[in-house]
Amino acid sequence: MLYDCDTGIDDAMTLLYLASLVRAGEAELVGVGTVHGNIDPLTGALNTLRVLEAAGLKAGEQGVPVAIGAARPMAQDVHYALDWHGTDGLGDTHLPDPAGRPVAEPAAAQIVRLAREAPGELTLLATGPLTNLGAALLLDDELPSLIREVVVMGGAFEHPGNITTHAEANIWHDPEAADLVFAADWPVVLVPLDATHPTAVHDDWLDRLAAHDTPVARFAANILEFYADAYTPTLRRRGAVIHDALAAMLVVEPELGEYAHRPVRVELRGELTRGTTVWDARSLPAEDTRRPVKIAVGGDVPGFQERLLASLLSF
Ligand code: BDR
Ligand code: CA
């Protein structure tokens, strides 16, 4: 698996989850790319190195390669989400510099190279804006045929948006790139707010994590403390939606999700709706010729919460 992210608190939780799978021999992480979004991609890459190292993995030039990707969207200004993730992207925990360094290869080139090295085997997990994936599609028009599956956290259908009334952050940050990804002829699984919001964790779950006195559990509890403060007004009670980890879990345990299959387009022009994901839910015959996207619409919420907690307590 190659993980493309904007590290970010829930991206960091996802790195911990993936690291626990790697340590258990249940997944392979062949590379990470970072992109603008929650934070700039250099800070995101350093955060990624910090988190992977905290989880006991070698990262950087001597381990899991961490590549820096696009610093801005394809056709609009860049925005960060520091209110949600802290000025350092990790809840203002200001961890020391990592031992490893980001690799020199740009994130989009890394996607293409790793896909070409193992045709049909690579899964792309993307939990930030889709600029690196869009750029990789533009670099190599055979890329869709080389990728096993693309799993994206992003979008909102019946659930309200979290940036505008209809638009979700990862899509809103780069609508053009997202639309390239949904238009390409490759298998896409989309994990929107409709699926992630019901998985919010609250005090009971957070207290169980905080009660575990290991460095990884303490780090996770600290960054979630910041995130839960940011989420409290939205959820109307203390809690946190760890969106990105759900997408990662559906890569390895797809049976935890429930899905609809629909073509997806991104609104690129609407004055109120730019960055909104639109699915074609009309009955057959479908007029949209795009390949249907497998969209998570629900799933096993306790199964997700318990597995994520167990992975964090496994270090
Ligand atoms: C997404 O936006 C980011 O802030 C989170 O990391 C997640 O990927 C949720 O809309
Ligand atoms: Ca993210």
C-alpha cells in the first residue's frame, strides 16, 4: 500500500494504525506521500516521519520512503486547517525533529514509479486533497491500469459538508484533482462523511486510550485531546471523528463497510457548491458513463472503534 496524506491528526492516527499492521505482518507500507491540506506538505512529511518513528518503524531514506508532494491545488489558492490540527499539524504537541529525512523524489513521481515496479499490485490510500494522485494521472496515462485499487477519504452525499454546506475538506481543497481521480478508469472506493461521522469516538473510548501508559498511547491521547476540543461544537459533545483511519481499515477489512455503487462527479463551477461530490442515484439506465465508484455509506461502527483502539494499545 502507498499512503498519500496531509498529516494532520487523523492522518497521524492512521499512520499509527498502519504501523501496527506492518509490525504484525498484516500490511505492507511501501511509501508515503504528503500533500497540502491540513498543513503544508513539508511539515506533513516531517510529521509523518515523527509518527512512523514513534511507532517503531524506520522511515525516510533508510526505511519507509516519505515523499513531499504538491504544495498547492491545481486551480485555486491553498488553505490549511490549523484550527482543527494545530499550528504544527499534530495538535501543538511540537514533537522533536525526526531522525529520518524525506526522500528527494516528488510524491507524484513516487506513485508512478511504485505502480510501474509492481503492476496491478499497488493500493493507493489517499486521505488528503487528491493533488498528488491527479498529478500522477497526468504524468502517466497508463497509471489506472497499473493500480489495484484507490481508496479515498473524502466527499459528502447526504451528510452536510464540513467546509461549506455541501463540500467536504479533501475534495474542496482541490476539486479539479478530485474530479480527475473519479473520472479515471480505475477501481475507486470512496469513504465520505456519511460513513465517517457515525464512527465518532467519545469520552469512554478516549478514556480507555488515556488509561494506557505507553509512549504511543500517550501521543495518540495528546493529539486527540486537541482534536476533540476542536470537534466539540460540531458534535455537540466531546468527541472526535477519526475519518482517515476508517478509510485505511476498509482497505484491509472491506467487509466492515456497506457500500453503494454510483458514478461520482465533482462540482467545479457552482457559486455555493464548488467542491461538492455529486453521485448519480437515478434508476437505470445510468446516463453517466463514468465507472461507478464504490461508496461507503455505513458499516460496523463498534468493529471500527474497537479495532482502532486495539491497534493503538498494541505498541
Ligand atoms: C478530512 O479533512 C481533513 O481535515 C482530515 O484529515 C480528513 O482527511 C475530513 O474531511
Ligand atoms: Ca487527512
